Amino acid sequence: MNRFLAILLLIALQLPLMSQWASVAYYQVNRNYIAKNLCENRDKPKLNCNGQCYLAKKLKAAEDKEQKTNSERLEKMPEIQLACEQVPMLAFHPSLIDFSEDHFVQDQMLAQSSIHLPFHPPKYS
């Protein structure tokens, strides 16, 4: 029962996407009828339209319908506004920084490092 419902839901979700495919399939099945009765260029055999004008109309109509429904959905969608507090920009002027002292002495850093020892968790006393 669950599998049936899942398949039914999947098909229902795919139906709007299949409208253009349905038009193409209908054209392929009924190509002769469309070429003889529904084609706009049936009296002009040199064009070799064979009902492709009818197919183009149907595809254009399906695309317009899809765009219309999408735009209606967007219009109905509520607008979400996120409140954002303006953050002041911090400016660092070079005169505020003391460059006279060397805060990172490489000799001290290398002496404290234990490159030759394997990694292990820190020990707390």
C-alpha cells in the first residue's frame, strides 16, 4: 500500500513536467491526421511542414501555461524580510599599531616546539 502511494505521489509530482512530452507523443502518434487536417501549411506541400506548426503551437501554449502558473505562484508567495542590524565598520589606522616590538620571535617559537616528538594529547596537571 505504501509503495502504491509513493508511486502515485511521484507521478502526481511529475505531471506538470510531462505536459510538453505529452504534446510531442500526441504529435508522433497522430502525425498523419495532424498533417492532413490541423496543419496551417497543408495547402503548401513545398514547405514539408507535416504538422510541425501545430506541434510548435502546442509546445508554446504549454510553455506559456507553465510560466503563467509559476508567476502566479511567485506572486502568492509571502515576502520574507530578514531584519539585519547595521554593523559599524572598524578602521585600523597604521599609527595605532606599535611596530617597534617584535611580538613573534622565531627563536622562542622553535625552541618550544616539539617537532621530533610524536603527537599526543596535552597533559593537564
